[in-house]
Amino acid sequence: MANKPQLALEKLINALENHLEIASSDLPLEDLEAAELALRDAFFTYDDVLFTAYEVELPFDMITDDDDLDEDDDDLDDVVLLDDEDDEDDEDEEDNDEDYFLIDEDDEDDDED
């Protein structure tokens, strides 16, 4: 009998093959969406089982629409440099403590309304 990671891997492979078959056919969009959900579930299940069994994570993650807050994909303009003037260790002139903060531009726009 196969172990849990092996079974989860087989389900993931089957979900990938099913998704490919539906994507390359003329089946309705609802079938493709169902295949995508099954693929997503199989991926997360395999990732979870793999970590539970071996404490190993996959080298990539599935990103949802909620995770992609920065629509312009340009994080460089979202970095603001602030000086920690009130830090206790600022006594040393050569110590340049600076913090970087990412700012969600959408939140700034909401605050102005």
C-alpha cells in the first residue's frame, strides 16, 4: 500500500492530466473551472501531506487574487525609506538605522476619499 504522500502525488498528477484534457477540449467553462478547483485542492493537499510527513515545503506557492494587492507589479515605487530618529542606538553617528516599509497604494487612495 502506498503512503499518504505518494497517494497525494498521484491525485495531483491526475488533477493535472484532467485539467489539461479539459483545457484542450471544447467543454464548457464550468468544466474547466471545476478542474481548476480540483487541481488547486490536489496541490494544497499534496503540499500539506508532504510537509506533515517530511517537513518539506514545495518551492512555490499558489497565489490567489487576494494575495496580489499590487496590481502594477512594480514594487520599487512602493518602498519608502524612513529614518529611525527616536532609536536609542542613534547616538553613534555612523550607525545608519533605516527601515523599509511597503505601502499599498490602494490603501492610500482609500484614505484620501
